[in-house]
Amino acid sequence: MADPRDPERKRIGKVVKVHENPACLMRSFEIRWTDNPFRIEELDALQFGDLDEV
């Protein structure tokens, strides 16, 4: 997954966990970036725009 906040940097990460909030159906993702594999960051789905269900 590419970092949507800085597309020019082309930062790549792997989603390690998906959280769903049942109250608002909002998803958030825990992402481990390749440039810092020891840090996991949580981002809201809104930051990625429309995500298609796979």
C-alpha cells in the first residue's frame, strides 16, 4: 500500500491489521512501512479515498 499523504515520496507499507468501528462503519488500518519496519502506524480509511472491496 502506498502512503496517500505523500505520493511523491512513494513510501510503501503493508497492512498488518484492519479495524472496523461498528458505530460508523469506518475502517482504520495498522500499517508497517518498509522504511521503518519497527514502527506501526494507524491511518483512517478516509485518508486513502475510495477503497474497493476485494
